[in-house]
Amino acid sequence: MPFDVMLLVLVGAALHAGWNALVKAGGDKLVDTVAVAIGSALVAAVALPFLPLPARASWPCIAASAAIHLGYFVLVAAAYQAGEMSLAYPLMRGVAPLVVAATSGGLLGEELRPGGWVGIGLICGGVLALALPGHGPAPAGARRVRAVALALANAVVIAAYTLVDGLGARLSGDPVAYTFWLLLLASPPLVLAVRARRGGLAVKLIRRWRVVVIGGCCTAASYTLALWAMTQAPIAAVAALRETSILFGVALAAIVLRERPGWRRQAAATAIACGAAALRLA
């Protein structure tokens, strides 16, 4: 993986962790998730007049991904409502790259080198280790089971849209335009679905304008960088490297959300860093 690609993916990972921390810190996870989606759609609406249309071959991918993202946003909110960010986030982000790596060869014809598999294994192993019991407070009993189930379900959803968008970005001829059209089209179904369940949504969103602005910008920039990187390097490698966002997520959880990391998290972070290095050298 070229160094500049790796660096930009890491920047995107930090931005991704930022908007997830915003959602987790808020009182209403579903409304804050909608706020982030609306913010990213507004960024896209401003930028799209200055960008070319994606190639026709990529539009089925945009439509499919927009539908998949509706499920993703709903599951993000539900997982954070059910459990700690330090439990749900590693599970969602750690399992998805394994699914992508296991399926991208057959679906996209991308074969990873042994070093690539080592890097993906270290990153995913480190991320998943952060979700093991003993890493700070976690919901007990049925509530914990629900949080784990929602996070694992969302991992499959994440893997699905990663593969669809990786292919779509390559077919589009312009990964930035592809990403912004996706963000624009993914927002309205989510807003309509939440509006049917929650009253006074517009007022709540106005009150959370900081989440709209900051979360929207972080989401748009993060995913644009990721999809551009997937046109430059194997999708499975980029998907795994993007999950170094957990390092930033753990730091934000400790600083902002007061979730205390322990020595096991430090060991997991070391494994993730070593995995990133292995991807760079593969």
C-alpha cells in the first residue's frame, strides 16, 4: 500500500471515530445518527454541482449502497443505545474487515499477499480484543447479549456496503462524486423512517446543529478518503486499515466519555499498529 494512501486512510479513520463519539455522547442516539446523515448530505449537496456525474455503470452500486446504509445507521444507533461504545464499536469494526477479506477474492478477484493477511489478522484481532470482557464497564445479561448481537449484525452490513462501494468507486471514474451522490441519496430514507417513529424531529435536529455540522463533515471526508483509497489499493486492505479508527475511538472514549482503558487495550492497540505496519510492507 503506498504511503500516501495509507496516511489518508488513517486521517479518515480518525474522522470516523470522531463522529461515532459524537453519537455515543448524545442523549438520543437515533436522532444524533440522523443528524450526522443529514450533515453529510448537506456537504454533498453543496459539492455536487462542481463535480462530474459518476459513470452510468456505478449507479446500481449507489442505489444498493444507499439502501444498505439505511440499515447501517439504524443499527449504529441501536447498538450504542444497548451497550458501551467500547463494546459495540470494536465488534462492528473488527468483524467487518474479516468478512470483506474472506469474500473479496471470490467476488472481486483480489488476492492478498501473505503479509496482507497478517496485517488484516493483527488489526482485526486487536480490534476484537478490545471488546472482550474486562475492558471497562459493560451491560450485563440480556442487555449485553443484545448489544453484541446488534454489533455483529452491523458488521455484516458494513462488509456489504464496503464491497459494493469499493466496486462502485472503481466503476464511477470519480470516487469523490460517487461518495457524495451516495451520501445525498442515503439520507432521505433514514430521515423518513425516523420521523415516522419520533415526533418533533426537526426541533431536535436544530438543537443538535453541532452534530449536524461536525458529524456531517467528518462522515463525508472520512468515507470519501476510504473510497478513493479503494481505487488505489486492495479493498480488503483498505477496509482493515480503516479500522485503526478504533485507536482514535478508544482515546475519545477515555477522554470524552470517561471510559477507562486498561493494559489489555494497550496490548490490543499495539497489535493494531503492527497490523497497519504489515499492510504498509505487504
